[in-house]
Amino acid sequence: MEDGRAVMAPDLVQEFSRAASSPDPDLAAPALLIARLGYPTLDPAPYLDRLEQMGEDMARRLDSTGPTDPHGPLHSLNRYLFEDQGFAGNATDYDDLRNSFLNQVLERRTGIPITLALVYIEVARRAGIQVEGVNFPGHFLLRFPLGPGEAPESSVVMDPFDGGAVLSETDCRALLRRHAGGTVDFAPTLLRPATKQQILVRMLVNLKRLYVRMRSFPQGRAITELLLAINPSALSELRDRGLLAYHLNDYTAALRDLEAYLQFASRRDDGEETKEERDEIWGHVKALRRRVASLN
């Protein structure tokens, strides 16, 4: 098995942190850094060049068609990406890791909602069109603003996994029921535009879920490093990094993270962690203290 003590290279974590926190709206560069989890020697330049070329092609197409109706750019983008370029949702193998890596999505022209949305946003931005991501529960969406403000009526909501299909509020409610199973009530705030960091966090959380399910704990641990680089106060990620280190027999690192988690969690009273969860972590900490002491 891969050495459990191996963690993500500090320089890559720092590079990702800078890209994620930069005011530059670019999502492609940090997404390609995420892709190095699966492709460590990845050269991002060809993929960034490809997005630039697609953006230029789209801009020329818009110049040639001219302003015909308020939805014109949306329709043109849909035709270009989903018909001419052949991008499509991978419904047959949704959990394929390649669907979550931007380089592979550009190569294979298939992905999951959030990676297809990222391609859509980046091509649109390079063509001079504003398209926003929507961090909708269970299924990432797109938002095409028609005017100022965040109200639903000031935008068109689209599904990048379904060829850019335009969704009504009724459609969004049905989508929510399908993916959240009635555990989340629909509200217009669910259709607010996502921030750059929210989009990157969602990409990483999706990947972490897949890696943990595959018991690929070194990669899962590396993802917690990137999540904590975006939000150092994310207690759930500090806890998970400790638990993943425990799975990988890196007892010293596990003890450090889980002790820190309990210390910070005890100061919070926001209901995020139940007493049962804290008691379970405390049990791990006691076991780890015995293990670490026996190694000294």
C-alpha cells in the first residue's frame, strides 16, 4: 500500500491556496491543480490553451450572429458546447473519477454537473459572457443573469448535465426532491450564485467522497489538505484529516489533528457536532495517546 505518511506537497497546497483565494475569477487554474491528485505530472498549459481557443471561437460566433434576443448567448453557448463540441453528462458512469478532473473532462467531453458547469463558465467568460455557478443541493446548476440582482426572476437557471436545459422553479423543486429526498425545503436562496471558493470546495468534497468510498485514504487525506487551505477553520475537515491519518497508521499526525478538533469543537455551540460524535473522537484520541506513548 502507498505510504500513509505521504501528504500533499506543501508547495502544491500553497499554489492551490493562492489560486483559490485570488480575486481573479479564473476557475480553470485551481481546478487543474486539483487534477494533479490523479495526474501528478499534469501540465496545465494545453488545457488552458484549449479553453482560450474555445472562448475565442465562441466570441467569433457571437460577433457573427449579433444581438437577436436576451437569451441569444445562452442558446449559442449551448449549441457550441453540447452540440458542436459534444460535451455531455456521464450518466452511465457518474462516479468515474475522471468526471471530476478538468483535464479528463476536456479530453473526454463528459463529466458531472460541476465540472461541465466549470467548462461552461470558463468558455463563456473568455467569450465575454457572464455565467454563474449555483451550489444547488445534490446537483450543481448554472445561472445566466438577465439583469442586476440575485432574484430568480432576474436570471435563467440551466442544467449543464442536461445539455444546458432551462429549468423553471417547478423543475428546480423536482430536482431538489430527487436529490435531497425531502430533507431540504426549496427556497429562492438556493439559486444564488456560488462564489469561486464554494465551487472549488464542492469539487473537492465530491472527490473526497469518491476516494474514501474506494478506500484510497492517501488521496482523501490530500484533499483535506486542500480544503483546509481554502478554509483553515473547517472543523469537519480537520476531523477528517485526523481520521484519515489514523486509517493510514500515521498516529502522531492523527493525534495532533483530533486533539485540535476536540479543542476547537468544545468552544463552539452551533450544533454541527453532536455529543456522540465528540465522544467517539475522544475515544480515538485516548487510543492514539496509548499508541503514540508506546512508540516513544
